[in-house]
Amino acid sequence: MSTENEGTAVPPAPSAPPVPVDAPAASTPQASEAGAPTTPIPPVPPHASGGAQGPELVHAGPARAYASAESGAQQGASGAPQHPGPGPEGAWPPPQAPGTPLYADGGAGGVGGAWGSGYQQPAPKPKNGRGGLVAAVLVAALVAGGVGGGLGYTLAKDNDNGSSTTLSASDSGGSVKRDAGTVAGVAQRALPSTVTIEAESTSGEGGTGTGFVFDTQGHIVTNNHVVADAVDGGKLTATFPNGKKYDAEVVGHAQGYDVAVIKLKNAPSDLKPLTLGNSDQVAVGDSTIAIGAPFGLSNTVTTGIISAKDRPVASSDGSGSNASYMSALQTDASINPGNSGGPLLDAQGNVIGINSAIQSTSGGGLGGTSQSGSIGLGFAIPINQAKYVAQQLIKTGKPVYAKIGASVSLEDSTGGAKITTEGAGGSDPVEAGGPAAKAGLKPGDVITKLDDHVIDSGPTLIGEIWTHKPGDKVKITYERGGQTHTVDLTLGARTGDS
């Protein structure tokens, strides 16, 4: 399954549109050869409630796949399997998946590799080549159209005896004003608060993704894989639909959540943050509107519906250092490399998710050369989770993850999440004094439910845990010796991705 953070190498994509003359005098880094990257995501065990079969996921943006998906324990060794599938026992937090999902932002860090491979700009065509001929044909067509229109008007005027029944919009009082509840009305309000992000590493690698205004101070929320290339001294810019471009810097990023916050330098005073909705209240069948820069085509709007909720999605960054899991919103709105980090809106224009990954049938993941595209299976990080993460990043610069303090198997399974007999690096599978230990959980126990959510595998459990905050109380249902037990557990906290 490919997620917006596609795991396959992404073909070259057009560079971001030229900046108008009135753009602010902020430094304008050279466009990275990689545009909107998309990285394929490792297969994820099917969700108990009809979840995906764990196809290759590709990031919708330029960010690279990430592998930080542990739930309260040291992350596994860097050589962990790419997929959240069969993993060594004691991998909790889960070992990273080496695979690189394709990002939908098709660019920087995010989709610069598998998750967000850069979208390279095509080589310029000869001025006297076919391109010139096409342009000439288009111009000729326009001129011919103008001549024909003028002739038609003259004939109509000559034959008009005052009995014409044709009405124009001005005659009938018609208006081109779009109602607020229409897709056009929502797009008209939301587009000015979205940006096309270009990220470039110190080595010149990078890509293009999307982000949206989070507050009036200039904070922009996007995917981690979109800006990953610019984290360590790279270049980062954000361009608004009106063509104004601003330099930006990374405030904080969370590999596990695949969320990042950047801040505009010399931010304008008239920023309008998008309204955040409530992803917990989203229902299957609700209308959705996605905004992004698919394949470098900035300010693109697509529509669809919520196809499913609580989809377990796993991905990894190109370096294989951290595993990443999410309990995603699934939508059939068209999402492609370059969409990563962009807002998924409801019919009223409220943000309900952050577009992050897509499932692809290209089969090019893991080193393939073809660029994956939308087949109607897109995945977004629920905004309730992303909002919490963004606020933590703005406040401290570091992500905070909820944890149960136990290591679970990442093997494909439909029976639940099994607590391993050995933890990562030889540590205890159940952290002494941790949440799981206090709740009486032991190695060998198989967790089958978290509150009312069915747990069919380790990755699914991790994704569900990360939808909560440290300190939240949850009900864990588990099996031991053929008997089913239920216990209350208070989630602990882990700060940072390392």
C-alpha cells in the first residue's frame, strides 16, 4: 500500500511556480531538483474492522518515510525490518521499518525519498521544438476564436430586430458569487491560508509539499517528511497562492507522528489561520476537500468523501531510524505526491486532517523508479492528534508520545498485539514501574482491544495509543492462558524521537 508518503522513488516533478515580482524580498533558495516526493509505506496488518490489508503506502509529500513508531520504549535497532510486519520479539517501541513510503508532497525530506521523493523539474525544451509549434497553434486558435466571435456579433447585431429572447447574466441579475457552502466557496476561503513548501538540504536534495496557516504568529503545520531535508541547516521557503514567498525555519518535528511545524520569517500581519474541526466527529460518507501541490501543481483542489476511519498506517524514513504509525482517516479525494502536509477539509471548510499518504499500485516502492499516483485511497492524520502534536512542538520543540511501557510484536497478525518475552536491546519487555506493569500485564499477554477499538496487531495498537495523550486512562482487554481479562491503564509519556 502506498501512502502519501509513498515508499518508492519519485520521478522528477515540476518546480514550484515562479514568484511574482511583488514577492517579498526574502531570500529565495534555488529550486531543488526534487519536487514533490512521495514515499511508499510498509504494509500494515489489516484492521480488525475491515482495515487495509497493509499495502504499500506512499507519502503524499516530499518527506521521506519515517520509522518511529514505538509506544513507550526505546526504539529498535536501525536494522529493523522495513515493514511493521514480522519483527524481532521485544521490539517495543517497534523497530523501525527500513522501507521508505512515498510522500504525497513529492519533495523535501518528506517526499524526497520513498515517502516524499523530490519532484525533479523537467529539462527545458528547445525553443524551436514542438513546444513552439503547440504554442503557435494555441495562439492561432485564440485569434481565430476572436475573429469568429467578432463576426458572430456583427451578424447578430444586423439581424437583431428587438425580438431576441436571449438573456445574459447582467440582464437577469445573475451573479458569479459562490455560496459559502459550495466547494468553490470553501476553496475560495481556504486557499489564501495554504502554502507550497520547498525544502532543500545542504547537499541540494529536497522536494515540494504543502502546509497551512496554524496561527497569526506565522506557524505553518505540515508533515515531517515534507521538511525533513531542511532540518539540519537546509533551506526552507513557503509560497502563498498570491505568489508571495517567505523564508521559513523548522520549529519542531515529530517523526513518529509525521507532523512538523515551521515558522515564516518576517510573517505578514494579515495571516488567517484555517479553522480546525473535530476529527472524532467525522463520519464515513462525509464530504472532503483536499488542497495541495500534486506533482508540483500548487493550489490544486480535489474532492471526495471519508471512506473509512481508524486505518492503521505505517511508514518509515529512508534512514530506517524510526518507525511511524497512525490511525488514519481514509479518503477517496485525489491525493498525489506534493499533497503531503496539506489540509483535508470538511464541507464547511474546517480542517479535519493532514494529507499524508496514499496507497499505490505502481509497484515501484522500495527502489522503484516510477512515480505513484492516486487510485482513490488516501490517508490523513486526524486533526485532533495533529493539533496536540503541533502545540507541543511550538511550546517545546519536541514531540511527546503516549506509551504503555511494554514491548509488542510487530508480526502480521489478526489475533492481537502480543507482549514479547524480551524487550529491545535485551531490556525488560514490560517496563518496571511503567503503566503496563502497574496494570498487571505480563510477557505473553495478547492485547485485543483498547477501549472500544479492536486491536489486531502491534502496529494497530501503537497507532491507537498515539491518538491519546499521556495521562489519558484507557481500558485494555487482553488474553492470557485462554482467558479474557480487562484492566484500566493510565498512559505514560516519552519525549523526543530518540
